[in-house]
Amino acid sequence: MNICLHNGTVLTGFASMECCAVLIEDGMIADVFSERRFEQKHFGAGTEIIDVEGAFISPGFIDTHIHGFGGFGTEDSDSAESVLDMSKLLTQYGVTSFNPTLYPMEKEKMLRAVKSITASMGREEGARIMGLHLEGPFLSPERLGVQIASTIRPVDMAFMEELWQASRGRIVNMTVAPELKGMRELALSCIRRGIVLQAGHTDAKYENMVEGIQAGILHATHLFNAMSKMEHRNPNAVGAILIHPEMSCEIIADGFHVHPDLFKLLMRDKSNDKIVLVTDGLKPTEQQEGPFFANGEEVVLHDGTFHRKIDDVIAGSSLTMIRGIKNLCGFGFSLEDAVKAAAFNPAQVMRYTRKGVIAPGRDADITVFDRNFHVLAVIVEGIIKKNLF
């Protein structure tokens, strides 16, 4: 099916164009043109014309760090079916691609989960599963957050090889602690395989971070959270990420994980192509009825975040990508930069060359939303998944 969206403001992924139209043919973006040209253009009988009534036409959102959604999670015993259910639900919130993110687990359980999620790829009915994000298991025991201590382990090249084989080469990104012994060998091996390494859950000193950067660890997991804080005598992990322009970073824009005013610092110190919006969403995100569980533990929702019930430690976010974009705009980002953080930037960091931008020759992954940040329509590789027009 060919589709033409018109009478909208196109957010290409890095700029905006008012009164424009987007033509989709055979699952690809075929053309982007003015409303004046739309009125003069002749379309084939098989083209569906959708008037978006002045709404924004954006690249589909790409969530590269998400554990679960709507009551389904990567930790479920049948991970394949859970991520497929996540795929269907996520499109209703504007997400067209995602990296299912695995917590550290006991060895055999983690290998089973990796195999299961890998087997689900290509069976999606909604958002595309681009590959796996492994949040561990090579993390610092000093910066666990709510990770389970018994699942954290020293660098183990043999286990890494097992994970890679279990994924059939579909590990896209991996969170690691740069200060761990043996990390350089692991980093160089992962870089050769095209895995994007992220510094996170780390107690690294500044010099550890610099060594990690030299080894190719150039992205950071949920900046400011679960990492060594900046000090005046040692910038540590946070300082290194802000100081080094080559480093990109995730950010959770729910207003709770990171104070809203810190986004002003972030915009000042990082270029707008280095900031990647993520949800770090947990299994009960947008789940309608409790009790709520994440990573095998009961969590409760208050102040917009999930907290572990037993000790009130923040367990993760209840953010959606569209709400994150709205929040970024409230924190001082332009709409163009907020959308860039949600689509173009993650595509660039993860090397998804066909996604994240509205331009001829790219995949037709598109989200349409109004000025109140309500998702109105979603198209995944040319197929309509949601249409409220």
C-alpha cells in the first residue's frame, strides 16, 4: 500500500518543515514535499491519502533501553511472547523500533532469555525488535541500583562468547562498568563485533573512563543514574561523560531520575546529536492493574517512578517516549531537538542507517502527534499500526 500524509509539519529528525507532505511507497519514504506540490500532484488509485490536520509528522521513536511495557517484560519466562506483546503495545505510543533490554540474570536463565528474544525477531506485529541490549552482567557491585547482586559478575570472556552465540550475533548494545579488570579485552572484542558499549552501573574514576573511551566505550547508560558522581578533585564517570565531546549518553526525561534543571547543563555541555532519550521502562509501565512486578520483585508507583516495595529504592521509570519528548520540551529543548533525541540520535548511535529520519530512501517509520503530544497515527515500514484520523 502507498500512503501520503499531508497538511502537517514534518519533523525530519533534525529540522522542521511546515505545510508539508510525506509520500510512502513500498515501505519506504519516497518523497517529502510542500502542500502546494501536494495539491498539484496526481496519485495512483492505490494510494491512501491521510490529512493529518496540522499535526506533526515525525520519525518513529526508537527506544534503545526498555525492559518491559504493559505487563510484559524481558524477564518473563517466555521472553519471546512477552517482547512480541511489547512490540504491539509500543506502537500505540509512537515507538516503531526498540532494543529489548535484559537485566543481569543467573547464567543459564540469561542464555535462555537471549535465545528466546532472538527467536522472536522477524515475528513482530508492531515495533521492530532491532536487537538486544544487555544491561550487564559485567557491572560494578558498588552501583547496583536494583540489580540483583548475585547476578553481577567479573568480566568473563567465555560467558560473553556464549551470550554472543546465543544471540546469533544480534546483541546491539551492552552496558558495562569500564573500571572492571579485563574490560579492555572485552571492549575490543565487542567493538570488532559492532556492539555499542555503554558505560553504566559504574563506580569508575575519571582515568577509568578515559581508558574506556580509548577502548571504544563511547556511549553512557542513563546519565547521572547508577554511576560515580562528579567531584572537584575527580570528575569520575559523570564528569567524563560531560567533558568528552565524543561521548553520547542516554537520559531518562521523567523529571524524577534527573532534576529538570540539569537538562540545562546537559544542553550546554553536550551537542544536540549526543543526547539519546530512553525510557528505561519497566514491565508494569502503562499496566492498568496491580500488583506490579519488575525483575522478580514487587514495585509500587509513586512520584512517576517505580520503587522497590521492600526498601523504596527507585527501580525504574514509567516513562513513555512521547511523554519524554513532551518533558524535554518543558525542560528547555526545542521540539526539533527533543524529536532528534528520540529518533535520529538513537539511530545514529546504534548505526540504524535506514531509520530515525524522514528522507527519501529511508524506512517509512513515522509517528504523527498533535500539539498536546497525543499520538494520532503510527506507521512501521509502510504499514499503518495506528490511525485516529
